[in-house]
Amino acid sequence: MSLTFAQFWLALIVGALWGLLVWRRKPAAFPYPNLQLFGIRDKDWRQSFAKLMRGLGVVALLLALARPQLVRWEEVRTEGIDIVITLDISGSMTATDFLPNRMEAAKRVIRNFVELLRQKRSGDRLGLVVFAAESYTQCPLTDDYDFFLEALDQVQNAREGVVEDGTAIGDGLTVALRRLQSSPAKSKVVILLSDGMNNAGQVQPRDAARIAGAMGIRVYTIGIGTSTGTVSWQDPLTGRTHIGRVAGFDEPLLREIAQRTDGAYFYAADRTTLESILRYILQLETTPLVVRKEQKRTELAVWLIAVALACLLMESLFVHALWRRVP
């Protein structure tokens, strides 16, 4: 711990100018009630006290102008992992084999995953990419987990009209890779959750996986859903509600994406399994702790300003109020 002055030379210059002005200024005829005005040589303690208060006030202001800072070094431990969760929001994610449906169950599990990350780890950043027939970044990489959770709560299914329905796994993975492209983290991870087969988009999933492998980004793929998954939709012409069974996901494709990037593939048949998978991925992704020292600066100027104001106020109060009479 040490004391430094951020603006020492500025305070020195201002102090010199102030001293020059005081030295050249002519004294007032009656600066304070003073016994010497009547030829009495006894020392007037009130005048000395007023000068002392003014001097202390000026010195405190000059010290405040120098910006004194209390500097201490603290060790900050970080793990430096950037994780982008890539979530399928296609219409099939409204299947009710997960309660209340696949997408809402996935969002709840992700929320629990974030809370676990908040409790167990520090220094990791999270991002969120969503995809249907199109893909976009719902939340950029951030260590503000509350902001991430707010963005997660705003995710809507493609059937609600936010994007065109479909499953563009390659595009979703590509957007996630772009978010990690300029990341300085030593470990970069994509967690891709999907319940369908790639049937849209401009980038083929295998090409996106090849790019991820070249960038050194691991991709953990999770297949969501069961063969009994059903979805309901409303016919816009008749207004009638239809119920149908959804097709399964492309397990070989998800497995290949994971293998090409040194990641891992998982199958989540229910919400409990999905939650345990995310916990397991969190255990897999550990890097040696990086310890660095950071300066923590505490500004002291505000306390000095308070002392200066108190001294000057006291001097003014005594001289112009309590002592405003001839002794």
C-alpha cells in the first residue's frame, strides 16, 4: 500500500501562484478585531486562530488538487473461458415431451447453468446465439450474468414470428464462431443445442465445424427431444389447432461436429439429463488459474476538500460573526 499524487505539479504551480498573490497583496486596514490596533502589544489569539484555520484550509485544498490516491495491489484470479450457447428456436422446440416445452425447459436449464457458473467460477464470459432458418446474436460475450439472463428471458420461438422457421445449424454455429473470433480467452467453447435436422441456411454444418476446428474452438453438441415429441399449431386460414409429431434430430451430424472440434456429443432425453450435461461440460472446461495483480486506487481528495471547507467555514464564522466587534 502506498500514497501517490496524480496531479502533484499542478498543485505545486497553483500553490506558488497563490503564495505570490498573498505576498504582493497589501494588508487590509482592519483584517480582524485586534488589540494591537489600540496600541496594546499583547498577542491576539483570535487572529492567530483565524490565520491557522485559513492556512489549514488552503493547504487542504492544494493537497486535494494534487489528487492523493491510496494505491494497493490485489491479486485477481481468472479462468479466462468464453462460452457461447447456441440455442435452436425452431418451431419443433415447442414440442411438449419436455415440460412445458423443449425451448422453455432448455432456457430454465441454461438459467440454472448460469447461476452455477456465478457461484463456482469467476472470470468466464457468456454469449448467446439463437437460430431457426436464420441466426443472430441474442447476447454478446459478457461477464454480466444478470444482463445475459435478461437477454435469455427475451428469447422467443420462431413460431412467434421473430424469424423464419427452420433449422440452420451451420449458420448458428458460424455466428457463434464470429463472436469468439476476436476473443482473447485461452479457452473458447460453443455449446450447441438442437432438436432438428439442418434444412436451411447458407453455411453447411460440416464446413462450420471445420472452421471451428481450425480456430481451436471446441463445440459441445446436445441433441434434445424424444421420438414422442408433439407440437401444436394453428391454421391461419381456418383457425383450427393441429397436433403432429416432430421428426428427430440428426444425431450423426451433431456427433461429427463435436468430433471435428475435439468436443463431445450428448443426448438429452429429459430436462434432468440436460442439466447434468451442462454441469459435466462445466467440469470439462477448466484451465489453469491465471493470477494477475491489479491496482486498486482510492481517491482521498474528497476528504481533503471536506477538511478545507470545514476550516474555511470555521474561520469565516468566527471572524465575520462571533468576533465582529472591537474587544
